[in-house]
Amino acid sequence: MPNLSVKELNYIKDFLSWELLMVKKCNQYASQEVDPIFKGVFNNVGQIHQQNYLDLLTYLQQQPNQGGVLQ
């Protein structure tokens, strides 16, 4: 597997940030929602974003050392 460029790694780091933000927002909206249907929607969407975050993180952890770019 070829090494990722710094630009590609930065894109992935941005995606991680966006996914984590969406998880937090979905959890916040779900906690404020009184309608059980919408509460379930926010919880489900939050779980999808959390899985996306974990998948990206796992991918990054499998990459060879990129000279400290991931810190």
C-alpha cells in the first residue's frame, strides 16, 4: 500500500474532525428531543457518524508511520 501524501492525511484528519462534530451534535439533539421518532433518528445518525469516525481512525492507524503528521 503506498504511503499517503501530507495533503491526503490532512483531508482524512479533517474528515475525522467533522465526523466527531456530527456525533456530538446528534447526541446533543437526541438528548433535547421529546418526540421518540426524532430522538431515534438522531441516535441512529449519530451511530453512523461514530462508525465513520472509527473506520477512518482504524484506517489511519494501519498506515505506516508518516513522519509525525498524525499527531
